[in-house]
Amino acid sequence: MKDIRRLPTINGPTPAERTRPGDRQDVDEREAARAFQQALRREYIDEHVARRRARDAAVGFDERVIVSGECAAEALAHLERLHRVSPTFRGVLDAALARNETVWIRIGRGGGYSWATIGAQDEKVYIDLSQGDLLDLLIHECGHALAKLEDGPLGGFGPNQRFQAVIKREMEMADAAVKPYGREVRQEPGPVREG
């Protein structure tokens, strides 16, 4: 029979001691990071965007999305439209901005490819216009940067391609004035059958 008076010894901190939700130091660090991000955005906007021509830089979403380079105003207009008509894109962008991220988008020609950071504090996107349509590239690269999605195998259909297809479908539905959820569609009663 086991002696119940003898309790096992615990080496190291207990699980209750290891978890400290709401630790004041963590809160202070988050506040300091938030203040640093705001200062960095303000510095960039004040120093760089103000000196550029209006068509070379655009700022939107409460100065949280900064677009520079060729077609900057057009790219920001695409982002605002995507945010307005696509619930999927709206959720992804709102979640990224809620995490206090700044989305930096640079548009140019050359370099051979477009790219986006995945998992960084500030999401950076480079779009090479020689690769194709600005809207398609913007959706694709934002899938990487904001939704943290990877491409499928070479030539395949992966999570980021699914994300892109869903958003394109939502845009088509908005262009055709089709409501995606069906609650807005009214069916008039048809003729009553006799018999």
C-alpha cells in the first residue's frame, strides 16, 4: 500500500507560477511597442511621403497602410475597394491592423518577382508590375503578408491560391450586385396551383 502522507516533490516552478497573464511588464512592453510603431509611421509619413509627389505615395487606413512607388494611389484604391466588398479580405486586414501592424507596400518594376514577409511585426510587400495585373498581385502578396498563407507546390493550388480565389469570387459577386449570404434575396410567391 502506498503511503499517502508522502507527497511528490516538484522541481522548479509550478504551472501556476509559470503563467502570469496580465503581467505589468508584458503590458508595458506592448505599450512601448505600440508607441514605437506609431512614432515610426509618423516619421516615415513626415519625412518621406510629404516630399514625394502625390502619385508616388499614398497613405490610408488611419495611416496604418503606406503604399509607395508607381501606381500608389491606384493600389490604395484597390485596397479600399477590397476592404469594402470582400468580407474575407476585410477580416484579414482588420486583424492585421488590430495586431498593431503597419503594412508597407512598395510598387515598382524589375527585380523579377514580387514578395512579402510572413510573420514579421511590420508586414512588407513588394509588387513587381512586370509580373502581371496590379490587383491580382496585390491580393496574392497580401495573402502572404496579412493572412500568413503559403503557396502550394510549384504550379499547384495551395492555401494562398484558395484565399485569392475566394476574394476574386467575392469581388465578382459585388460587381454583379449578388448578395453572398442570401438573406437579401426575396422570392415572390409564384402562382398557386389548382388541383
